[in-house]
Amino acid sequence: MAEAKSKRSATAAPTAPASTRKALMVVGMHRSGTSAAARLLSLAGGALPERLMNAGPDNPEGFWEPWEMVALNDRMLVEVGSRWDDIFIHLADAAIWDARADYMEAATIFIAENYGDSDLPILKDPRASATSRFWREALAQQDLTPVYVIMVRHPSEVARSIAARSGATIAASEMSWTATMAAVERDTRGWPRVFVGYDALLTDWRQELARIETALAQALPARSAEAEGDIDRFLSGSHRHHNVPDEEASLAPLTRETWSWMAEACRDQDPPGELIDGVIRQLDELAQAVSPALSDLRRELADYPGLRLRHTEAAAENAALRALCDRFHGEADRATQAADAAEKALATAQALATETPPQRSLEAVGSGDASLIQAIAEIARCETRLIRERRLRAELAEADRAIYERRKAEAVQAIADRWAEEQTAHSITQHGLAEAYRQLGLAAEAGRALTSAREATEGIADAATTHAAASAAEAAELRTVVATLDAANDRSIAERDAARAEVELIASRLVQAEQRVAGLEADLRLARAAERGATDRYAAAAQRLAQLATSYQSVTDQDQTSPLLPRET
């Protein structure tokens, strides 16, 4: 994709065809003032879509963009392996163009239903910066020619605004700004367009609106005093939340070059497109080097919810097992109470049987026989309960064994899969990082992935510790049951064999519990070893990035003599 994109960017720019109607395409990086520009154009006479996206906490004045267009752009980007904040989003246009037949019908229906025969329809979505060719074709099928209003804002201000909204890193957002702005410049070259600075729009919107009308080659139809008052009230200082003076901003070389080009374009100085072509070539080289590793990191992050789900399922299984244990202990308590009652009844019967004949009346004899019968019946009930208890414990042991075997198999498979993924990621990273230094956002994303891995490892360690403690407590409880059964064995010779069988079952259960504890401790050691390995690999990658940074800075210093690059004064 990168090679095809580079070849296309070096070809001659297309010629804008004549059309009876024009459409205003408001594009540019997210958080660059595209919403403010769309509302300004609508107040001056442009046509908004019938179905608008609702305002949000991060944009209470409104987005002024059609949600159907946003949804289609998101769908296209995702299906070609990209997204709105992709640091290589400039690659998406070629893939979407190749698959345009899958989406064109939805796009043309959206345009027809939302704008009809309206003059100067406004299509605003920052994502369209990376899908320009597709929307140009969709507009052409509705006999519309686009005029691009490209919003430009300082990349550091954009990055801080995105960080405040979504928590993204500054470096990654600045790289995304670079790829987005380079893509929209490349893909709109040769078509009617105007670059509008966000600062200039807030400072003197009348001058910027005049520049837009020049690119449009006609006046906007609603330039009245009332409309200008509405625009003045709308474009207030409340639109700016992140102001970073240019002299205080520290930008990466590619971002600095792109920002310098955009600033000149906003002043109508017509900077050469070859500089943006050079930026895109460097982005393509960088994408070839680091995209596989970056895809692996994103896939691992996408797998994290599944790990959380499996952890939740394991916790539910543990809760069910605990409930079964509680039931087992209840049955054991009731059986012990029944055995005590039977023992008392038997003792009473034996006492009556040992009395001398003169001391026993007929009534006493009858009472003793009745007590003996009652004792025998109680013993029978006790034996029945002990049989039930034995069966319940056998079922519990079988269920525990099945759970242990299944978890063991899952753990072995997960470790094998993880090892294979680690080996693949390692070989890919070793192959790609030779030319990967220029990606300033990669280190930040790798850090976030490592942090997520550490958090997941700590969660596994905590779960293992908790499980081990629970198993130890369960073992203590089982030992208590063993002691109780031993005492009962001393009191009743008839129950000795049954008690011995119960002791063997409980001892087997104890061994299984200790085996589970040992397995969890082994898993904990493996998790900690994996964490140490990940930390070592990350440190090595960071050291290599630092070395590459030094090498690239040297090359950048040499390139300052190139006539295609702006000289710093």
C-alpha cells in the first residue's frame, strides 16, 4: 500500500472538472476547528445535512457533521485496518479507493437524502481527510464538485486537545496530525481548496470567509448583518481551550516540516508540494518498518477484554465451587449431629440392658426395647446420610478434578500461544526496528502496552495469591473435618470404617488442593518471568530507539542544506 501511495503522490495533479453545483468539503485533523468552520459556512448560506450528529461534552456547541458520513468513514477505515487517529492514516485512501464499490451506494444515498437539490451542501468530517478520492467520486455521481476548506491548527494544540478528550499521548497525536494533514494536501492537490488557520478564523473570520469565497469563485448567499451578528456570537473565545505558542512547542522533524508548509499555505504563499511528497515518502518507509509490530501491540490490547472475561468466568467457577464446599460442610455437620444423637440413644439402651432384673419393671423393659429400636433406626439414618455424604464428596472431587484438568489444559495452551506470539513479535520487531526511529509515537504506544501487560500480570498475581490463600483456608477446614471424624471414630466402632473412607477422600481432596496451590505458584513464577522478559525487551527497544534517534538527528542536520527544506532563521 505504501509503495502505491508514493507513486500516486508523485504523479501529476488532477484537473478539477466543471460542474453545475458545488459542495463545501470541510476537512482537516480532529480538534482543528472543523466544527467552527462548518457552522460559520452554514450561517453564511451553506446547507447543513438533514441528520446531524448530536453535540457532546467535548463539543457542546455542536459538531455540525452528518452522523451517517461519520459512520461510513469509520467503517471504511476499520475495514482497511486503520482508524481516525492512525499514525499512518495516509495509507488508507488507496485501500478504500480500491474497495469503493462496496461503499459507493451508501455514500450516494446519504448525499441524496440529506441534501437533495440544496445549493452549497456542507460535508464536514475530519475523517474525510483520509478518504478524499472516495467522497469526490460520490459527489460527482450527484453532479457536485467539491471545494475543500482545510482547517489548520498547531499540532501541539491539537495533540493536547485530543489528550484531554481521549487520553492519547502527545507524540502519537502529533504523528497522527502529520499523516492526516499530509494526506489531505496530497489528495486535494489540483482541486479548488483553501487552507484556513484556526487562529485566523477566530481572530478575523471575515477575512477568512472572503478567502473561502475566492476559492469557491462565488459569494456565499447569506452575508447579511444579522448573519454576521450570529457568527460573531458563535465564534467566541470559548472555542479555544489549548493554546501553545509556537516558540514553546517542541515538534518532531516531520511534524515541524508539515506545520511549516501548512502555515505558509494559510498565508496563500503557495509552498511547493514536493515537501509534502517527501514527508509522505518518509512516513511510508516508517510504516513498512514498524506497522507489523504496531499491529501486534494493538491486537494484544484488543485481546485484553477477553482475558478479563476469562478471569471473570474463573471467578464464577470458584464461587460455584465454594458454594458446593459450603453445601458439603453443611451435610457433614448434619451427619455428625445425627451420629451424636444415635450414640446417646445407644448408650441409653445399653444402660437399660445392663440393669439387673429386679431393678427393671415391665414398663422399663418395654421402654428399653423401644430406645434400642430407636437407636438402631437412628444409626440406620446416620449410615444413609454418611453414604449420601460420601457420594457428594466423590462428586465434588470429580468436579474439582475436571476443573483442574481443564484449567491446566487452558493454561498450557495459553502459554504455548503466548510463546508463539512472543517469538513472532520478536522476529518482526528485530526485522523492523532497523529503520524505525522516526516514529516518535511508537515508544509511547509500546509503553502503554507494557503498562497494560504489567497491570494484567499484577492482576494474575493477585488472583493467584488470593486463590492460594483460599485453598490454604479450605485445606485447614478440611483438616478440621478430619479431626472431627477421628473423634467420632473413637466414640463409635461401627462408624470406624466409614470414617476411614471419609478421611481418605478428604486426604485426596487435600492433595488436590495442594497441587492446585503449587500450580498457581508455578503460574505466578511464569507470569513474573514473562514480565521481566517484556521489561528487558522494552528497555532494549528503547535503547535502540535512542541510538537511531541520534543517527537520524545527524542525517536531519545534514538535510538542512537541501533546497527543498525550509531553513531555520
